[in-house]
Amino acid sequence: MIDQTGVNHGTVETAAAVKMAMEAGMDLVEISPNNNPPVCKIMDYGKYKYSAQKKAAEARKKQKVVEIKEIKLRPMIDDHDYDVKMRAMLRFFEEGDKVKITLRYRGREMAHQEIGTKLLEKVKAAVADVAKVEQDARFEGRQVVMVLAPR
């Protein structure tokens, strides 16, 4: 048991520890119940709960939620349009977000699926040093979806 000033009293019976806490006008709080014997401390439980809540809120604030950004492409994309999409994709990776690449085929483009496959391979090769493939390219109707995650 540890008292309110931080002095370790060693192993104390529960009844004696509760009596000491009552005399101090505080609560007996079990700090680590898994130890043998469990470690208890005399403190104000309200303040303890408040500080634990503050720590949890601070930890939540520091967490970053990974978003999935989507980039839509077409098989016959122009070079400049491709470059603009690649710059956006690299920016997303720097921010720590995942990128979902959607390649949509329209009309007769379905007859030339190898063009789209080459385009996806080109994207994969371009971002190989900053991102890894989390979900390889797969067909979903008239579109191909691939998910990339930052390294």
C-alpha cells in the first residue's frame, strides 16, 4: 500500500488500509489488481478518474485516422492528366492516406482491357518506392479497383 504522500507501507491488511484512507479523508484505490498482493494507493478517486479521462482524451487526439482517397482513371488517359493524378496520389501517400484507384471502362473500351492493365502496372511501378499494393487489381463489373497503402 502507498499512502497519499507516496510512502510505501508494504503489505497492509485491507481493513487497516481502508481505516488509514478514512482518517486521511480520501479513498483507497486499487492501482494494479493483477499483482500479488495487489497494489493500492490512498488518493482522491475523483481526481484519479479525471486525470485518467484526460490521458485517454489526449491519446485519442494524437491518433490519426487513415482515410481512403479515391483516384478515378480511364484507360485512354492523356499524359498531362495522368501526371496530375499521380501528383495527387503522391500527396495522399505523404499525408499517410491509402489510395483506391478505380479504372473505369466505357463502351467499347472493354474490348481492349490490356490498355487498362498496362496503365495500372505503370501506376504500380511509379509509386513502388512510396507505396505498396494492399489489394491487387480486380474487376468489379465495368471497372477495375486497386488499393495502395503508404510504406
